[in-house]
Amino acid sequence: MNIKHENVPGLLQEVVFEINREDYAANLEAALKKQRRSAVVPGFRAGNAPMGMIKKMYEPTLLVQEVDKLVNDSMANFIKDNNIQYILEPLPIEEKSKVDFQNPDTFVFAYEYALRPEVEVDYSKLPVVKDFRYVASEEEIDRQVDQLRERYGNYTTPEVVETDKDNVSVKYGEDKTGYIFLKDLTEKAAKKFVGKKVKETVKIKLREAFTSESTLARFLRVDVKDLEEGNAYEEELTIDYVGHLDLAEINEEFFKKAFPDGSVKDEKTMREAVAKMMAQQYETPINQRFMNDAIEALIDNVPVELPDDFVKRYILVAQKDMTPEKLETEYNQYKRAFQWQLIENKLLEENEVQVNADDVRDYFRKYFIDNYFGAIYSKEMEPRIDEMVNEAMKNQESVKQVYDMLFDLKLANKLRDKLNIEMVEGDGQAFMTYVTKAEEGAAEAPAKKPKAKKAPAKKAVKEEAAEETKEEKAPKAKNAKPKAPKKSTKKEE
């Protein structure tokens, strides 16, 4: 085999593989012999058909397969031996190729490939990127404490509606039933229930009674869009069941139930623990918002040269439903996505960000303990938790989601150390306002929004995590396994 390649200035390079009969003859002969051993030909026992007949029947197909394999292996070895860092995949140059399986003495396969452009991130030249620090307000802490007191409170089923915080199960119409949290009603409507006993009735206009259309629809068990305009939904409700909750007292017993790790001893440390817990809940959305803004700043300000014509040809080959006209309107989004992948790979090299299977397992473990066991957690429950974690690790989609979240969090924290950050601070309502303003700004320039996929190197680590591999390494800027397009070796008519 003869390989012709000469480095030329620029990102686009060419390589030509000249394949002669002696390059594939031995493998083709071996493939024919293997085929003969299993071929079933009428009039001959299996494995005894004449080789001439086997060649006539199978050689054209096997020739295509062997040449195709030889081209793919040659391309892979060429990339590896020359330590070539490239993007996307090599594309065939049809006008410089010679592929004629009717006259298979010599094949010529010419390919064009794009070198990976150099990326240098100069943080001093990047603009200020906003970030958000969540600080729970006293009102938010109060609400969270009340929720904990509800969770560990005493639930009873009295015969009488005692407060406007109770809930009631009701019957109405011929055979309809419903469930009402009195806190979902207006103050006036809720008072109609207070003092009523089981089996007593309340005549009420439901549309006026509920504080929102969504709670009315939930009670009626219909979609909001299906609510009849102008219908007051006046009904006579018969109370069938009363639920009453006495909030847990804030005392040592409550602290042990709500905070079983023993870290809370008094009301002051309780409020500090609640504030910390709420900040953790905001960590993921805050991180997502920061990464969106950081990605935009990096793409807009880090020079990344791309061979646009080559990239467009690659997209047209890779996506069968893409048309040149459609690509022209969408190319900027693709370009920004490719630019981000290259920038991201550079960040991985510089910062050694890594997520492994143990990280994913630890996340699942904490999630199950916090959300399923809570106050009742004990060491005796570890075997059951291990089972839940093992089951979760089998779910490829869940593993991918957790991996992406942990990876982005680690990468975001690395960027926070290097970018020029303008910190915005506030509670939950302030964060919602902050996000709304950011999204409104992004909506004004939709073409700038990158549809960036994760860098190829990250996929490999996801698979390792899913398989619980113990030798995960930090993701590096790798390329996909090179493969010569199969269509270039199809038999010509």
C-alpha cells in the first residue's frame, strides 16, 4: 500500500491510500476459504463446493468488505501513527478517488480531513460573567420550618373541621368525590367548612372558592383548558372525611427527627441548617444559569477557527435529512456548538475535571437517604440503600443525567475561579427575577444560543460510570474513532 500525504498550511489536509491487489489478496483468499467451509451449495456437501463456484458466488461481496476494512484500518493507523488531532471525520474526495470493483487491480481512496484548531483561553480578555449566590430570607426559612413541622407533626381524623388549615374529602352530585386542602380556598370559603361535622354539607360556588383555576381543575379532575367559561360550578358538598395536622413542637424530639445526624441542638442551629439545605436545592439551577452565561461569553470571545465549507459538507453527509438551504439558515447554531466543544475540550485539558462511577454512586446514595429515609435512616438500612443505588446505576439515562450535572458543576466551579465574576445575591424570588431577565436577554438573540452537545470525551466516561469501571480517567480532548465512509467502497455499476 502506498500512502501519500504532505502537510500543507491551514486546517484542511489530504491523504491518499493506493491499494494494490497484493494488499488485500491474502485476506480475501482467507475469507473465501472460510465462506467455503460454511457455504451450502446444491449438489455438494457443506464445505466441498468447488472454489471456483465459491468465488463466483461470494467474491464480489467479500472483496468490498475486505477493501473497506483495509481502508478503515489504514486510516486509523495513519491517524494514530502521526498523532493527528482532528475534528469531525475524514470525508472522501470523489474526484481524486478511483474505485472500480469490476477491475480491482488498484484502488485509490482520497480523503480530506480537518486538523483540530488551536484554542487559547485568555481569561483576562473575557468580559464579566454574572453569577448568583442564594441567601434564604427569613420568610423562606419560616416556610421551610413549617413544612418540616408538618412532616413530623401529628395527623388525626377528627369528626369536626377544626381550622382553615385542615383538609376534607367530600362527595357531591350523584357519585362524584373530591379532596380539598382548605388552604387552597379563599379565607371566606374556608370559613364555611370550619365547625362542620362529617356528613354535614356545604353549599358553595367552587370557582369563587378556589384561589386559582389550577386548584379548581385539580379538584374537578379535569385540565384547566377544559374548565367551562362562565360556569360557577355551584355544588353542595357533603363532608366525608376530615384530616387535621398539629404541627410538631420545636423541641429536642423534633430536632432528632428532622435532623437525625445530630447537628441541630437548638432553634438557631436549626435555622442555619434549613438555610444551608435550601441553598443546596438552588445549587443546580444556579449552576445551569451560570454555565449558560459562561458558555456564551467563551464562544463570543475565544477565537476558534473552523473550516466552514468542510464543516458544512460534513453536516450534509452526517445528517440525511439536512438540505443545503436549511443548513444555511441553521449553520451559525452548528458552528457555535462545534466551537463550544473545542473550547470545552481545552478547559478539560487545563483543569483536569473528572467524574467517575463512585461520584455518581455517592450522588444516588445521598439522594435516596435524603428523600426516602430521612429521619428513619440507620446503619441497618444500608443493604437496602445499596440495592437502590445498584438498581439506579443500571439506568443509563439516569446515570447520564447525574454525570452531566456533576460534570457541569465541577467545570463551573473551575470557571468561577478564573473568570471575572459579578456576584448577584438574593433569595428565591430574586433568583427567579434574575433568571427571567437573563432569558429575556437571550431571547433577543436566539441565533447566538449554541446547541452544544457534550464533548466526545465525556461520552466515554459516562459509559465507564454506567459500567462502574474502577479506572476512570479525567476526560481528555479525544476524537471519535476514525472510520472511512463505507459508501466509497460500494460496487460501481
